[in-house]
Amino acid sequence: MHEVKSIFAADKPAFYNELAEQLSALLRGETDAIANAANTSALMFDLMPDLNWAGFYFLKTEGELVLGPFQGKVACVRIAVGKGVCGTAVVRGQSVLVEDVHAFPGHIACDAGSQSELVVPLHHHGRILGVIDLDSPSLARFDSADQSGIERLAAIYVQATHGA
């Protein structure tokens, strides 16, 4: 059994290095996508400060994301590709960092308490499998260091679940 260890890092890059090490150890030897998404969500929610939602949406058809494992309040189950921050990340094929969700055209408010959001696509051999979605009750919670760190976690998840 994996034991989650608190992270006391001096800066965000060091924090994400430790978080990536813990995620790699947690997922080592497991290939089930749902189990790995559940544990990834739990680890992020447990160790990352100032989150009110952490989870996955999976691309089930070309046009729709469907809710996967998460931590936080109940969430929207289906999101059309191109809609909201999650659907926009899929269309762009890249991460979307939103400092103020109320300023993002077409933001989908699953939790009215969310003020900022970071969505990172799960890339595998040129395809997008889904996204990691993080919400915070604070404005401008996420920055480029968070984006880089979560992109690294997304790559660890995809590697563990789908291989190289």
C-alpha cells in the first residue's frame, strides 16, 4: 500500500518534483485507467493546497467529454468538446489556465465556488484521451509552474495507463 507523504517544498518546481515522484510510485505496476485516475485525483486533492475540485474528464466520442474519477463536489457529467474550459483544452490540444473563470467566455460553472481553473489534456500518440481538471476557490490560484507540474502528472498518468 502506498503512503501519501506531506510535501514541504520551498518552491513550486520542488513541490511538483515531489508530487511527481509520489504519483509515479503510486501508479507503478497498475494499468487500469479508472483506478489510476481515482488515485491521481485523490493525490492531487490531498496534497495540493487551495483546490475545491480535482479530477478527470474522458473523451468518449469525438464530440463529448464524460466525467471520470474526481475529488470535490458533484460535477457536470458531460461536456461538449469546444465548450467550457475542458472542451476548449481539447479543441486547442493544449493546457488552458484561467485566472478568473467569470472572465472566460462560456465557462461551465459546476461549482459556483470555483474562481480559477487549470485544464491539462491527456496526450497519447497524437490523440487526446481526456483532461485533468483542477478548480480553486481563489482567483489566480494557478500559474505557469502549476501548469508545467500538472502537465508532468498528466504524462505520468498516461504512461502508467497506456504505456509509451
